[in-house]
Amino acid sequence: MELNLRPALQAKLAVLAAEQGCGAEALIEKAVERLVSYDTWFLAEVEKGLAEAERGELIDHEDVLKMIEQRYPDHQSCK
């Protein structure tokens, strides 16, 4: 596979690769692996959520607000 990057991006990649002590190709491979893994996970979670919604397994708006307030106590909700 061949990848053509803009010169400015190539320069940034070279700096980052040098800072991490690896080659640019290895860094690109790691980045693509993370992207593919994340997208695979995200799409599976969306499908899971859609299936739950189709079964009527929804969370009430007030319960969502409570979960947000518990997780982020300093959060300013629109009450």
C-alpha cells in the first residue's frame, strides 16, 4: 500500500517518529491500527444501542441527568 502525505504532514510525522524512537512507517501503522480498532468498537456499540432502543430499553431523561450529575458534579445542567 502506498500513502501520499502533504509535505507539512510528512515533516510533523518525522518529528513525532523521532521523538518516539521509531520509524514513520511504524508510527503510521500504529495510528491506523488504533483508528480501525476504535471504529470497530464504536460501530459495535452503536449497533448494540440501536438494538436496545428497538427492544424499548431506553433511559429516562431524568435518569440521564442524574448520571451526568453523579459523574460530573460541577456540571451545569439546563434545568
